[in-house]
Amino acid sequence: MKKRIWELDALRGLALLGMIGIHLVYDLVDLFGVWNWDQPQWYLLFKNNYGALFLLISGISVTLGRHPVKRGLQVFLCGFLCTAATVGMYLLGAAGKDIIIYYGVLHCLGTCMLLWPLFRKSSNGLLAFLALGMITLGLWLRTKGFSFPWLTVLGFCPYGFASSDFFPLFPNLGYFLLGALLGRRLYGQKESRFPTEHPPLPFLQWCGRHSLTIYLLHQPILAAVVALIAAA
């Protein structure tokens, strides 16, 4: 994609800031106990479904780029940096075992990009059918527990499973495919829907352009700051 679409960068940046806010609340409330907040139902609903926005944006973007496998592998490997960091926190006694990220948002985004070539030639109707089916199955799986661990990545979570960041393929691959469908419909010409010489949201655009780097760096920084607050 030679010319970036500013509104997608801005939307990705806005989504990133929202996720940083969610992680800040997690650090304050759950990780270090600095803030004793009984999280209301509206916030839990927001937190548990907010990640769908990232998958939708990523799905739109995959229809505009040329190298989804290369990008997907990069994002997937970055997910393991998050896994390594959380395993280190657990081994050092800085957090409980539920801090470990087994399959987080970066693992999921990377997998979706890697799988996209399998769906690229699907018709819009088939893409919509698959997306809605995966979303429906994934939302149903959230209410269930299973006695086996082998399909956890798909969303068949065993009883007692806990992770600080978990994005199973169902329903999230469905959100990604829904985003790809939107990308085909809205950005078939690979041009901005709101063309302008001076886009109005430069900070959000900057965040969106550097979203992977910011995502990798923000949580260690937040955790360090909140740890200092807790120590004080």
C-alpha cells in the first residue's frame, strides 16, 4: 500500500489508546492493587469485546496490503515477545500464573493474516457466512468450559483457564473476516473515503502507523510506573 489511508491509521490509533487504557486499569486494579475498583458491568462488557475493533481494522487493512503472510509472521513472532515477558514476570514472582499470555491479541492478529490467503478468493457471500458463523460460535464458547486443553486456541477453554490477554480464533477470526469484507466494499479502490491534503487527526494517525511498536512498549512502561506508585 503505497499511499496510507489516513482514517484507518487514525482509527487504529484510537483503538490502541483505548487498549492502553484497559491495560492501565488492569495494572492499577489487578496486577498491583493500587486502585480498589469494583469494575461495573458496562466496563467488563467494553473490556471483553473491545479487541474486536482491532480485528476489524486488521481485516480491512489486509485487503489493501500485498504481503499478509510476511506481516502476519512478524506480528505472530512479536506475540511471543509478550509471552516471554509474562513468563519472566511469573518466574520472578512478580505476578501469578494467570499473567502469562498464551495466545494474545498479537498471536491472533498474526494468525489471521497468515490464514488470509486461504480466504482471499472467497466470494463476499461466503466470507460473510463464515464470519458470522465464527462469531456466533465464539460467543457461545465463551459461556462454556471443557475438560481438554487441545483446542484452547480455537476458544474451547478448559475449566480454570486464565490469562491476562487471550484472543481465541473464534470469534476473532470472524471479526477479521468481517473486516476484510468491509475492506472490499469500502476500499476497493484502495483510496481514502475522506480524501484531504491535511488530515485532521495527526496524533492518532502517528499512533496508528506505529501501533505494533507502541503496543510492545506500552505495557512494560505502564507496569513500571504503576509499580513505582505501588511502592510509594
